[in-house]
Amino acid sequence: MERYHRGVRSTSGGYVGSAGPVRAPRLLEQVVARMRRLGMARRTEDAYLGWIRRFILANGKRHPRLLGGAEVERFLTALAVHGNVAASTQNQALAALLFLYREVLGVDLPWMEAVRRAKKPQRLPVVLSQQEVQAVLGGMSGVHSTMAALLYGTGMRLMECVRLRVRDLDFARHEVLVRDGKGGRDRRTMLPARLHATLQLQVEEARRLHARDLAAGAGEVWLPQALARKFPGAGRELGWQYVFPASRRSLDPRSGIARRHHRDEKGLQRAVKRAVREAGLVKPASCHTFRHCFATHLPEAGHDIRTVQALPGHKDVATTQIHAHGLDRGGLGVVSPLDRMARE
């Protein structure tokens, strides 16, 4: 994004200052500036920009100020009919367009509330048995095995695990502090005793890489902007380093600074898929399946539903109850009449 200098506005719409005329920011640049001002996630930024571009192109590159509810409805309908996208994808596209009109263009029109959101079908989560989880974890090795076990043992989401910092592991209290989870909420979950020794070795590996980076004049990790401004030297401390660091440094896409980031989550996803396939499972299991298993196996073991709700960070207890569906209905909670007849 260009830097905008102080000066007086020219008749051509740009600005004139000591550095000469500077053009006004384009629409997508305004969108980026607003999202970064609000501290939105990089993935959200990329997704919203993509949908806004598609919306503009679908309407002949007309400026969104000239469009309205009819064009938004037509765009979303085309996604559903011709693109055959899921309801969640339609709702993401709508959220991007509402952000454009409300937050960037400052337009709050009556039709914005009238645009209907696609209804998401209710699906039961894929859950593995404890034997199936053991088979998948047993087929993995190295750091990916540790990360997958951490997903199952803590109920963390994929990116929460990947972004884990050294200071977030509390071995004395057997806790993991999950920072900036879904909805920007922090929470605590348990740290499995079985992983203590493995994670301590992983922390030592992160310490070794960090010492090497410091010796090379690097060693600064990415921090949220507020923290980076308030504590300028915190990014070079061991506590803020990632538990699962990347094997090499790379350029930050926003700042252009070479830093050691966390491991790419795609590597873990591929490793889990491979382990599921080698275990001979036909269920469509993924990294997120471990989170479902965590929220299902704990109630099955007799733990209180409210406690289970807090550990994975479910906002609504109804979400936890979906995972515990087998405790009061279905194959685990009701004896089939066929089985009852055989017993009698």
C-alpha cells in the first residue's frame, strides 16, 4: 500500500504535498486498510478481498456504490445455483460484502438487513472410537505425531496448535493457554501428562533454533501489533517463540521482515490423512476430527458437560451436547429391539 502524505487536495482528486501529487487510495486498498485497522486475521483478509473482487467483476466492474440489494442477491444466487457452493461459503461471501458496505463505504441501507443468509444444514460430527484414534496416532511419527496427539489430548483447533507459543505451556499446572482462539477469546485446557516429556524436548528444539537465529542477528518472531508496540523487545524472547517452529526463516508477507514462523499446517493435515488411510478407516477423518473426539470421549467417560464445554472453547453448550449425542440417544444410549429380543 502506498504512503499518503499530508498536503492539499488537487482538482484531479489526488493530494499535493512535499513529495508531489499522490493518488487517492483505491477501493481494495481501503478495504485492506480498514481490516488491518480492526486487527482482522490474515486469512479473513484474503477471503474477503477475494469475494469483493468476484462481486465487482460479476457486475461489470461497476463501483459497489452503484449497486444494491438486487445485485447482492443475484450474486449469492449464482454462487448457489451455478457454483454449487455450500451454505457456509455463501454466508462468507455475504459477510464480505456487508463488511465492504458498512465498514469501508459507510453505507447502511435497509436492503442489507433483508438479504437472506443461506441456511446451513445440521450435520453430526465425524467421531472416531478410542481404538481408531490410537490406530491413527500409532501410524504417525516425528513432530506431526506430537501435534496430532496434542489435538486429541487438548481439544485445540488446528491453527491453535500450530500457533502455540513456548510461554503457553504450563508443565507445573498441566495446562495449555490457548490465546486468541475463535472469536478472539483466550481459554485454558489440560496438558496431557503423557506429552510432557515429548513437549519438553520440542521446547528444547525451539530454544536451539532461537539461539542460532539470535547468533545470526535474527530471532524476532511475529507478535500482534499492540504487543509489538508495547513491548518492542518481546519478539526476541524465548517465551514468544513458537513451540513448533518452521525449519527455516521466511519473509513476512506484510512487513517483508525475515522471521522464523510456525510450521505449515498443511504438513500436519497431509500426515493425518495418510495415517487415516493406512489405518484402513473409511470415515472422513481430518485434524479437526480429533477435536470432535475430545468433546465426545470426555462425556462418555463421565465428565460434566459444562466442564467439557469450557475446555475446547464451545461458545454454546448446545455445541457440546451435539458431540455427546450418543449418551442419551442413538446406538450408545438405547438398546436396539433386535438386541433385546436376542437377550430375552
